[in-house]
Amino acid sequence: MRNAFRTLSFVLVLLTLAASAAPAVADTPASKAMRKGQRYTHRPYYKQYRHGKVWNLLFARKS
């Protein structure tokens, strides 16, 4: 019985931590780009020379 309580409390703590971390994960640049229907590139200088703006590097529209 004690082992079951310990397991249940551990699972509840994990769920609480996951729920509190969800809003922070939801506002990453990658998730914002996916909500806008754009793709997030991890290449920092991807379209810098075509557009000349830093934000277009991170949130380049699908071509």
C-alpha cells in the first residue's frame, strides 16, 4: 500500500511539473512559427542575404 501511494504521488508530481512547463514550451519560436503556418529553420543565416532582415531568417515561409 505504501509503495502504491509513493508511485501515485510521484506521478502526480510529474503531471504537475509538466502542466506548469507547458505554457513556457508553447511560446518557443518554433511553435509560434508553426501556429502561423511557417516553418522554423535552425540554420541561422538561411535567408539573410535574400531579405536582409533577421526575422526572415528564423521564420522563412515555405516556398
